[in-house]
Amino acid sequence: MALFDAGEWYACHDGFEALWHETAGPWRPALQGLLQIAVSRLHLERGNRRGAMILLGEGLGRLRGLPDQVLGLDLGELKHVAAAQLDLLQSSEQAMPGPFPRLKPPLEPDT
């Protein structure tokens, strides 16, 4: 998660891909969605806007069907920001989306 938060998209891709290959069960789509979102930013940095839009859309599609609290992370804000960034990429050739929110654990309820 630290690589995602630091914007180290290539290294993040490698880490998520390794986890994704080792994971079975209901959380595999969450890892694949995070992987695709990270790769979308790598494409964008390399000037491949179309590839960035496709992977951001696919990653977001995988995360949208999941609860906001997955894998010990709060993905609600990421889903919201990724959707806004996808809209921006699709509607403007000039705009560069801002950063993604940090991947963080959900807030602990007050006890």
C-alpha cells in the first residue's frame, strides 16, 4: 500500500500483481481493481491517455461492486476519486487528474 500512496506505480503494479496471483476467493477482484488503477496512472504518466482511461474504468468497475471496507482498507474515498478522475479524463484532453487518496485502514469506531 505504501507504494500506491507514494505514486510508485510500476513497483506498485508488481506488488499487487504478485498478491493477486496468490489470492483466491472474494477479495481477488479488489486486488485486481487496485492493480488496474495503479497501472492506469502509469499509462497516464507515459502519455497513454486512452490506456489510462480503459484501465481506470476497469479497475473502478471491479471496486464498485465491493463494500467500501475491503482487505482492511477504506476504499470508499478511492472509488469516489477514481470515478471523478475517469469523468475528467473522458471529458477533457487537457486536464491531468489529481492524486489518489491514500490507502488507509477504516477509522476505528469510538469505544
